[in-house]
Amino acid sequence: LAATIRKKVAGLKEANVVVITPPAIPGLGRTGGFSFVIEQQESNDDIKQFEQVVKNMTAAANERDEISGAFSFFTARTPGYQLEVDRAKVKQLGVSLSEVYSTLQTYLGSRYVNDFSIYGRNFRVVAQADTNYRKNIDALGKYYVRNQSGQMVPISALVSHKMVESAPLISHYNLFRSTELNGNPAPGYSSGEAIAALREVADKVLPIGYGYEFTGLSLEEINAGSSTLYIFGLSILFVFLFLAALYESWSVPFAVLLAVPIGAFGAIVTLSLFKGLSNNVYAQIGLLTLIGLAAKNAILIVEFAKERVDQGESIRQATMEAVRLRLRPIIMTSLAFILGVLPLAFSEGAGAAARKTIGWTVLGGMVAATLLAIFVVPVLFSSIGKVAYGRKDLDEEGAKAG
């Protein structure tokens, strides 16, 4: 949709139109993509020089392959009027200087008067000149201020004006004069690669006395860092502890956990095969889901096999019987879940990219966990069981079986 709009407005000569996508997470930043803040920290450059630094940074960022459509709304070339009060004439005519500034503020800007209540509601009174008396600079001749003699003196007799160019809005970030540079990662590049490219460009282009910060979703992404790895590690740890308590064994749970990489492998292969899908936060949510789903299939086999081994059967016999009896429940539950995520995988419309990423990640992982894990898990349980129960117990079980 954004690309379509860009094509339609590209031919406009009267305006420079920028298509801005909304942030991926509402409330974190004002636009989608990255949010990069240029700060004038220790420099004494005026607003025009600051604008040139911003232009140089924007142009250099757009030259990088990892960045697409970098832009900034900052400009120091908005036309306006600069008013200068003739203090000598103000004093000569007996006018209070503060009254001159107060009159200009009230008529051209606004001034709060008071509040009043009527009909059960509170209303605020704000004094300001009517629209017709604020349309152009000639309206200064219609503003008057009273001097010490009680006479009304026109403001135009005390104030001169000239046309200037300046910034309509000067923002500050961390107390420094700043502006925000926005854009998106180029197709085929991740947000992390775009952030790294911005750092490299800033270190080369920004002059001495300037710095930069990230804000919005980009700042959250940087602060998160490698927390994803910790989340995966903690998830696997908790699953292991639950299984260890369930089986009352420290080794048998590995037969279940070692089946999880099979599901993750299937998810990664699926993401790499389908164009338009990437390993983003939605894919990582799907991978977290696969930890439980892949472990579920393995648990169906391992739990049944362990119960038979505890009852005195040999590991090989218990494993084969568990595979034979648990095959249908595994196929049925896995197939039900795979069919359940098909609407996500084939979704369309607004937000479809997020739903497709989650859907295909879970679908690919479940297919791999179902087709491959039913062959791998029995081998893992048999191998780990020989260590868990010890060689002596295996010999006794083999004698009983004989």
C-alpha cells in the first residue's frame, strides 16, 4: 500500500510527499522503521548549519544498501517575519515596553484570561485578535497601546519587521537541539542491520560537537539486545525442570528436550523457503510456541515408555510399544494443530505479514516435529534410558524378558 501511494504522488511537482508507515507497536515511536535522533551537543553552529548537517546525514544514510527512504522533517527555511521594537521611540512616546510585548502576544498569539462556569460546564476565556486581524503583517497598524498620557499609539509606529527564514519548530532531546531521522530497513535487511548502518554513517558524517541517540522502537530493540537468547534459554530450563519433577529423573527429560531442535529446524527452513518471511519478533514468538508443541509429541512417547520400563519391561520393548500405541494420538493432535494455524499462514489484509510469519513458523516446525520426531525420540529415549537405568538394571530386565 505504501509503495502504491509513493508511485501516485511521485509525479507531484508542487509538494514533496513522504509516505509514513505506522509503528509496529502502537505507542512506541511516531513512525514505523527506525527512529534516529541527531543532537547538537557541543557545537555552536546556528540553525542553518544544523540544517546542513541533517541534510548530509540524510543523504549519506540513503546511500547505504541497508536503509530505505531515510527522511527528516526538519527545515530552517520556513518564511516568517522578525519583529524589532524601537526601544528609543517607545521611550520617547512614553509607552511601556512590557505593554508593547504584551499587546503583540495577546493579539497575534493568545492570552489566558480566566475560567467561568455556566450550564454545568466550565469554559476557558482566551483573548486573541480575530482571524481577519491576523492574516498579514499589515494588521500591526490596527493594534494600539496606551502611553503615559492616555493616548493610543499604533504598534506599527513602534515596531519594524523584515522577512526571514527559520525553523518552524526546534525540538530538544536530552536538553540538546535535535531532530529525528526516520526511515525503514531496505528489503532483504533486518532492522538490526539498518541500525548498525546508521551508527557507521553517523560516526563518519556527523562533525565534532554532534551526537546521536535512538528512540522509540529502535531504542527498545537496542536495549533488548540478546534478551531473546535468555528467553529461549529460560523457557527450555523451565521445561526441563518440570519434566525432571514429572519423571523424577535428571536424564530422561533430555529425550524430550532434544526433540525441540527438530521443530526449530523445520521452522527456520520454512522461513528461508518463503519469500517475504523473516526471522522477526513474530517468528520468535512462534519458536517459543514450538518448544511446548514439539515437547508435547515427545512426552506422549517418553511418558508411556517410562511407565512400562518402571513396571519391569525392557527399554527396547517398552519403547516399541509406546511408539505403536502413541502414533495415532501424536498424528491426530499434530494434524489438528497444523490445520488450526492454516488461517494464519494464508491470511490476507491488514496485519497479514505478522500472522503469516507466526503461522508458517509454527506450521513448518510442527510438520518437522511430527514427521521426524516420531523416529528420533524413540532412539533418544532408548539411548538415554540405558544410561539412566544403568547397565545392571538392563541385564536384569533382559533376563526377565527372556
